[in-house]
Amino acid sequence: MNVVAAWRNRARALRGEFGQCQACRRYASVRRTRCARCGHTMTESKTVPLPQRMRAAGYSHRHTVVEVMDQSAAEAPFMLADGGDGQLFAFPLCESDARSGPLLVGEELELVLRRSEGELSPTEAIAYRRKLAATQSTRAKLKSQTKAEGRKP
Amino acid sequence: MRSVAVAGVHALPPDQYWSLSLGDLILAAATPLLSGQDIDALFCALPSAAPVQNQADGAAIAADRLGLSPKIVQGADAGDASAGAALQLAWQFLGSGAVETALVIGAAKTSDLGEHDRQVLLDRLLDQEADENALSYAAQAGLLAGQYCQARTGNAERLASVTSSNLSAWSGECGRAAPSSAELRRDLVVAPPLVRSDFPQLLDGACAVLLTTKSARDCWTIESVGAGSDTVSLWERRDPLAFVAVEKAVTGAIDGTIPAWVEIDCGVSIAQRLTEDAILRVAKTKPDLVNIRGGSHGRGRVFGSSLLYQFGDIIDSRASFPSVLAVTVAGLGSRAFAARLGKSGT
């Protein structure tokens, strides 16, 4: 882990802020001279908070390491989510929703701050990162669906 | 531009060479091409040297091991498409008349790493400053494949057919039965909807290509090399499924028409599918032949050297096509290189 880079980006990452093109409102996670969508200059662009709610557009998870069959222990789910104007964002899905990952596609998610995965030594500070999580209403909807289908939530 | 001919190709088949170092691999691949040759320039694609062997300036190591001191010794880094960048440099130098004979070498020594770290090598092709969300290459590829299936109203079967077709071409070479796409779908899930077979295996290897401007009959010549780049962060592109870098590279390499034979190298089947789509947008027609020996899916992938192995496939082949387009794609379409080869005297 690059400690200096993590520290440099920490505040912005924790706040969940990206740069934004002043012309087309497209978000950019890194500084560029021009917007990747419309080509408008971004030298004057400001960082703005990311949309708090997004619609899940896709699901995947971290690769399997076949040599050690390390699938379940290190499985890290990821969601692709639509921020509202068609722009897609890829974020980790919080652990509590991991089992529902594929069912969440099409549902509303919220951007939250959650503990970062990984082993920590007793002297290390707990790290946090932005993740996506199912909203209360999404959880309630999935629960009622699974109940109706007679499955375990 | 002066005409640039491929005077020779020599490669070590991709494998796990546990007893050979990176320098040994380079020696074994390049030495057979050196006899009686006066090398003016050396271009190297050794993108795994810095992260795996902690070795900066791999081109100097190659020149040292081979006992060469040419006018130009240059390393090229374009991640897993580095051979494309090295070849583009060589073609420009030769075509402009600055040098007469150039050696292009691509090599990778990755079997020193565990599987997890070999996959981390691919993760490093993503924009590390934008990668604050800690998504791996495989996970991004899985999300991209999911988007492709949604947008094209297809399913993962269409992706499996890419792998299956490559493995089928390879099986023709080695005389073994190839798995069907239905069988491939039952492989271990790596990043849904992608399975393990969708990712070509990363192996050790080295390949050297000797290029010259001296005229020769009945040989392959490099007619043009095109390159293109795109926003590295996949989801910040205007259209993540468009693979604009491939369109630019192919447009730069062709003279209006696409050869009927196309060789494609990518790190994952979804990238090959999107590369084929991008070529189709430029060409308007599908090529007759894609990956004569199954490309990297068949033989295995030597990180950053694939384009040179494709040259080997082309030169060894007896297929009666007058021209070929060889395309290599870095990461998930952040960069691409395309080389058009023609058979002289046809």
C-alpha cells in the first residue's frame, strides 16, 4: 500500500467527491485538461460530491485465485451503478449485501462509508472507503420477494 | 517511407521456464537471429521487468546479454501491448531511413509469481490514481462483460464462443480436442459472467523479430502501423463498449480496406469481442479468418510480447492471404496498436 498516496487522496475519497465538467456535468475521478465525454476544458473544474443514490446496473466479484482456490474467503463483490445521467460508477459492494449482489441489479443503492476489507495488525488504524449498499427500501423489497418465493433471505 | 521487411522471427513457446531468467529467455529467443547480422537498432518490450524482476531499463539488459551496441537501444512500455509500441518505433526508424536493420524483442518472466500476483500485473494496467475503488482487472472485465450482454441483448454464451473459437483453432495445431462453449461455461467463475477460460494464461516466454529495409523477395513486409489511445478509466469513457483506441489504431494501419485475415490479442475474451466489434465498425465487413492459431487463448500469453508471437503465427502459416492485420490491445482498451502486413511479390 502506498501510504503517502492514500493519505493524499484520503479526504477526497472519504467525502466521496469527484471533479465535474462544467459543461456536461460528467464526473471525473482524476484531473484531466479536458472532459472525457464532451472535450470541454476542465482546468477550472471543481470537485463536487458524488450522487448519494444510484441505480445498480451490473454486478461482478473479484477473481478466483485457482492455485489456492481462494474464492469464498477473498470474494469481494462490486457493483456498477448509474449515477443518474447515464454515467456509470464502479464501487465495491458492502459486505452485508454481498450475498444479494446479483439480485440488486436494477435496484436503488446508496453511497456509504464502510470499513475497508483486509487483515489489520493490532497497531494499524482501521481504514474506510466508499462502497455501495442497498437502501432500506431496497432491502425491504428484496426481503418481501424472497419471502414470497419461499427462499431464505 | 522505405519498405520494412520481416527478415526473421524466433520465439520460445510460452511455458513455465522455471530454470531460465528473463535474460536467459531473451538470449534464447534472439541469438538465432543474430548470425551475420549488423543490428543498427534494438527495441525492447519488457513490461514485466520493472514490477516482477525489479529491473529498470530492460533494453540495456537485452543489449548487454546479446553483446550488441547498436546506434539505438530503446525500451517501450504500453503495458501488455508493449510489443506494439516497440514495433511502431522500429517501423518508424526503419521507414524513415535512420537505420537499416532493427531487432525487436518482447519477453516476460512471470512464473516467479503466484497466480494472484500474475493477476495483479493486469490490475496495474488500470489507472492507479483513479482506482480508489480497488477494482481488479478481472472484476472490471466482469462488469464490462455484463454491460455487453445487456446492451447487445446477448448472453455469456457469445463471450464463451470467442474462447471456444480460439481454443478450437489451437487444437487444430496440437491435435487435441477443444472444449465447446457450453463446456467452457461450466469452468470456475472468475468474475461473473466471465469464467477462468475467458482469461488467457500468463506464461514465460520471449520472441524476437528481425526487421530490415534491405529488399528481399517472397517475404512479409510491414506496410503500416497504427496506434490509438482512450481514457484509461473504463467507466469515464464516452462509451465503455466502443473501444475507440482500436478504431483509431486500425484506421491508422489500413488503406481503406481491412485484410480478410485478422490476428487479435487481448487479455480477456470480452476485450476480443469488443475489438472485433470495433474492427467491424471500421471495415463494415467481418474478416474471413480471426486468429489462425487461436492467439493467446491457445498458446498462452507472454505479457507485453503478443504482437511478436502473432508475427510468428503469420510467417509460419501457409494460409494464402496476401495481407494480415495484427491488433494488440492494452488493458481494457486503453491503448491499441495495429500492424498491416503484406506478402511481397503477391
